[in-house]
Amino acid sequence: MTHHEAFEHHEHPGQTGSSKTCRVCSSAHSPEQSHMGICNNCGYKILIVLFIVMIAVSYVAWFGIL
């Protein structure tokens, strides 16, 4: 039984070479400058937004505004 061509491995355009693309901004970066496919710049922005959301939620929980 022969394998169907759909089961053959094909190179994906985003996985060739040593640069990867960010999942958030789609910019090219090296694998050393990323974590889980997200570049450092977007990672810092996400952390800042999460920090602000945590402060807002704790304020709401503390003062019972919700």
C-alpha cells in the first residue's frame, strides 16, 4: 500500500530558515527573541495589559463596585 500525497511532509512557508513570525504582530524575529511564538515586544505589551487588568479587577473586588 502506498502513502497518499497528503501524508507527505511539506515545508510550510513560516517554518523555513531561522526566523519565525510572531503570533500577535506577524513580524519576523529570531527564536532567541521569542517565547511560545510571541516576540519579546508583544510579550511585554501583553504583560502590561494583564497587570492593568489585574489591578482593575482587584479594585473592583476590594471595593465591591461590580
